[in-house]
Amino acid sequence: MKYAREIKVGILATVCLFLLFFGFNFLKGVNIFSPTNSYHGVFCHLHGLEEQAAVYIRGHKVGQVDRLHYDFTRDSAFLVDISIRKDIALPQGTKMALVSDGMLGGMAIELQFPESSSMTNDQSQMIEKGAFLNTTYVPGLIESLQNELLAHVDEAVQEVDSLVAALRTQVEGDHIKNSLENVDRISGDLTSVSSNLKHMMKTQVPTIVNNADTAIANLNTIVADIKQADLKATVARVDNAVDNVNGLVSDVRSQDGTIGQLIYNKSLYNHIDATVVSADSLLVDLKAHPKRYVHFSLFGKKDK
């Protein structure tokens, strides 16, 4: 045939283009042989979401982001088109969540089913393909930590500012000055006390130590003398004296003894008392008429 060669080249080129298209989409994760359904969502901020990003349902990849549209004339400027496997039906209330994809900071789409939903075959309870889904944003771990860290840093900065303001007030006032003066005064007093202690240690302490040594030596001498003393003989003498005193006390208490007769015999007491009275009368009369009892005269007559 005249154009057989050209036909072969055309077929080969078509096959190569198909293989190139298939390989490119395969590398992007798109299975061109699997039919898909498309859905759309609108976001205010993409946080780094890119085309061909993964679409997950409960952590399982079910599709990808096909296209990102930009319309900066609107508040919600980003229109996101996704495609998922055709065998997956989305129940009413499904949300398109923008989530973090791993620790490296990539973003992905997570389809979140409502908590009360249950997978059924009732098409009336499913979202039609090509519909717009409600959207939400879920901060990643790094971003959450950054927000919490920034909040703590902000609190720490405020506390540091308060501390600096308080220190500035103290420095600008007289408190620091008075405190330093008190410290200087105390330091001077301590220096004086230290000097007095040094002087006392050099002069008085040796004397006190010598006196203490002398007192200890004297005490040792006294103890030695006490050890050498005949304590047994002394105690025996003391016991003998005590026995004598006890005997004397017994005599005093007894009515037969002399002292007992003086104490307990009333007739003896009365006799002694009468004798004393008579002696007293005699002395009185002697003082009144001494010549009756004593007469001495060279010349004279006795007074009758």
C-alpha cells in the first residue's frame, strides 16, 4: 500500500501519546480506567493545597484534587474540584475538610461524614455528583502547637513586661537606695563585730582557757582528795553522833531522866518556881535592907 508506512507511524504516535498520557496520570495517582464522580468546594484560604493532592475518607485515599480555581473578587476566592471513585456515595451532610497531610506540611482533602449517617443504597439520601459540599478547615498538629506556643509566649511576654515595670518602679524609687544603704550599714556592723571577735579571740579567749584549765586542775585535785579521804570513818563518826543525839532525845522524852523530870514533873517545876520566887523576894529585901544581912563598923551599934 502507498500509505502503509504513514499509517504505521500514525498508529505508533497515537499509542505513544496514550502511553504518555496514561503514565503521566498514573504518576499523579489518577486511574483513567476507573470512573469517578466530581464534587466541588469553596475555601477562603487553601493553606498550601495543590492540585493532585489526595482525597481521603477516614484515612483511606479515594480520589484527588483535580483543579483549583481562583476568584479574588470574592471573599471565598478558591474553588476546589475533586474526583472520587464512582462506587463511593456521599451521604447528606458530608463536609469537605482541608487537613494536614503528614508532618511535612502538605495539605489534603478529608471527606467527613455526619455522625448520624449510615451508608445505605437509598439514592435520595445521597449527594448528587457535581454538587457543592460544605467546607471546613482542621488545623494540623504543627499549627496547633504553634498557636498554643504563641499564646504561652504572649502570656510570658506580658508577665515579663509586668516584671520589668515593677523593677523599673523599684529602681526609680528609693527602695533600692535604702536597701543598699542598709546593706552597707549591716556590712559595716559585721566588719566591726568580726574585728571585736578577732580581738577577743587573741586576748580574752586564751585567759578564759587558762582559767578553765586551772579550774579543771583544782577540781581534779579535789576529786583526788575526796578519793583519798577516809569516808568510811567519817560516816561512822557521823552515825555515832547521830546515835548520841537520838539517845539525848530519848532521855528528854523519858520521864525518868533528869531532863524528863524537869519537863514532865509538875511538882519539881512548882518547887523550882517557888524557890525562884523566894530567891527573888530575898534579893528584893537584900536591896531594901542590906544592913540586916551585912554589918561592918568600927564604932557603932547594930541596927535591929
